[in-house]
Amino acid sequence: MKDSIAQIVIELIINLIKYFSAGGDVLTIAQMEKDLFPMIQEAVCKLISRYIEDVDERIRNDKKGRKEAGYAVERRHDLRTILTAIGLLSYGRTYYSNKDGGYEYLVDTAIEIDKYDRISNGVSMALVGAACDMSYAKSSEYTVDSALSRTTVMKHVRDREPVRPPDVQEKRKVSALHIDADEAHVTMVGGDKSTVPLISVYEGIEYKGKRGYCKNVFHISEYGKAPEDLWIQVLNEVMARYDIEDTTIYIHGDGAKWIKTGLEWFPGAIYVLDKYHKNKAITAMTVGLDKDARKVFNNEIHSALNDKDIRFFDELSGSLISQLPEREEIINKSATYLLNHIDGIHICKMDPEANNGGCTEPHVAHILSRRLSSFPLAWSAESLKHLAPLLANGGNVALQQKSHTRVVERMLKRATRGARKAIKKIKFAPDPNSIGNVTAISTGKVNQLYRTLNSISQQKII
């Protein structure tokens, strides 16, 4: 492998120097990107292939280790081609039988490529990450130049899990936690409507200038999970991060039954009707009035609700119905909704901290709706079960780790360590006329190419 690695690197350097030293017009960034990317891409793919083949050779030559692990050579030089983030990768590998009657390409196991994989782990993660922001087709176009079908992208979305947060060394202690709960409305295959819940947990709102941000926010979204199970998951995630013994917890939402289930799992939590749904209901009551009258009624309704003045609120509702009799049903419906949640409104006047949260609609719009319902899309339940948690996690996909027996693990580590040590020992020959079996200088003159390669020859490639 030494000569192969050295030769690939030298050829790349020579080609780069030739490119930049050639005469002609001034090179633009766009032109250099177009010309150089394929050159570098091809060289890196060759380097990876040589490395994999060297690991394969070391596994094959480790007869003692293979005997201990129970593997015998069946075939050599079987070609494998796989699409990576760098480009199309091809390499030869050895096929083994094991003492249990199975068969395996051990180098594929070492580099964590599954038997039927057509693409690398890195490409899969990139596809899924892109699919959290765009359609499956556009994800393929953006990531691999449309080399994969929409169905393939969907399969990888369904196969992936979001990154789980690392275990905290010391749980945080905060005076207050805010939990926003709401849902995105989606269209299912067949035309039925459904909802995808989203729960956001944060330490209140902090401001940078005039713009507010949720402090240390994290999101949880699961499709098809029972409310009790969803809130158990939220409780577990909160308990893993915080010591909540002396923490006041506020649950913000529109008053739906599944949201208020959270009060059962967070004893002592305070329910707050979120501002969006409160204002939406008040606006629905006063539609139809002229601008000035509507402003007056909106302010008076706000005051009555904040003060928990039910009698005054009823008088305002009656006055609106007398002025807008054709809207009596809508006014009554909105008024009933507000009265049912008046405690969740009144708390904001009694407890200023209750006002330090309540971002349900922005969370849903940013995390779920922009992907699930902003376009005329139809979803399957299976896709939503896998995509919703990924969206809540910002599209961060977990790297799939394979487990091996200890004997196989030791054998694979020996092979990869050996390949790395071999690369570290590579030195370029000091002969300027023949470096790495590549003719470097044909004229014998001390030119820029000679100086560059001579400088490289004094160093190790690691």
C-alpha cells in the first residue's frame, strides 16, 4: 500500500501544480471549483479504496486472529461499489466463512458497511438531515445529485433515529421551566386529517435586543403515541436534565385534553392559556365591529379576563351579541372557550413568570409545519412516526454503531491500527526525478515543481 498511497498523493500534487501553473486567463473561483473538485474527489476516493484494501489484506494475513475468531477465507478480490459523500467508491475485499456456518466480508464489518447498503453511513445521514428541510426528491438532488430515488430516501428516514442528548454530569437547578404543547395539522394519504404533537421545554425567554429566544430549549415530537406515554417521555427527558424539586413548572397550551394530561405527570404544574389562542378567541368575538369599537372591546375583554371578572365579561359578551346578532353562535363559542380557561389567563396577572413563556405557535411553525403542512403533501403514519422525532431534534441523526464479539473486535482493531501505522511511516523518496514511482521532473532543472516535491519529501504524510 505504501507505493499506492504515495503515488496517489504525488499524482494529485503534480496535477494541481500543473493546473495552477498553466498559462491562460485568470482563474475564477467558479472555474477552479468546477475543474478541481472532480480531481480531488477522484484522488480521495482512490485513497480510501487503498486504505480499505490494506485493512482487508491485514485481516486476511492475521491467520492467528482469524482462527481464534473462527473465520476462513472463501474468496478474494470481490468488488464492492458504494456511494459516499465524496463520490463513488470501489474496492476489492475478501469473503469469509465462519465456524457458525455464516459468511461475511470482514472488512465491510470493520468499516461498518452493511450487507445490502448501496450508500455510506455518511450519505444516509446527510440524506435524512436534508429530508427534514425539503422533499425526498430534493434531498436526493441536493445530497447526491439525484442519484437515489425518493423511495430510497424515505427508507433511510424510516431507518434512522435522532441523536440522543449525552448524559449530564450534574442536573441543572432552575427556578422555573416552561413547557409549550401544541400540534401541527397534516394531511394523510387518502385525504384524512391528523395531528402531530410537539412539546417544547425551556427555561423562559431571554432577549437579545428586541428579539426573544427560548433559553436552552429542546423539543419532543411523536406521532401516534398515547398522551400518557408522550408525557411520560417528556417527564423522563426533563428529569434527565434538571433537578426540579424546587422548580415551578408552567404548561402552556390551547387547553386541549391531551395537553392538560401533562398536569397529571408534573404535580403542582401551573396551566397557562397561550397568548396566541387567547388573542384568537378574543378577535373572533369582536369581528364585525368598526375599528375604534373593536379596539375598545378587545381591551375591555382583556381586562375582564386578566382580573377574572366574569360578570363584566358576560356583560361584554351580551353587548356584542346585541350589536352583532348574526354572529351570536361564534361569539358564544369563543366566550365559552375563554371562560373555561380563565384561570389560565388570570395567572399571567398574578404571576409575572407565567408571562415568560407561551411560544406554542412559533415552535410548531418552525419545527413541524414548515416541513409537514406548509406544502400540499400527504403523509403515511409510518413516515410520520420516524420523521416527527427527527424534526424535533433539528434533523440531527444518530450515527449507527455496530457491535461485534470481543475476539472479532480485537482482530479488526489490529488491522486498522496496522494500516494507520503503515501510512504514518510513508516518506517520499528524495530523488527528485522519481518520487513515488512518478516522474516528477523531466528536464532536471530546479523549478517550482522540484522545490515543492523536494519540500514534501522531507516530511511524513500522516
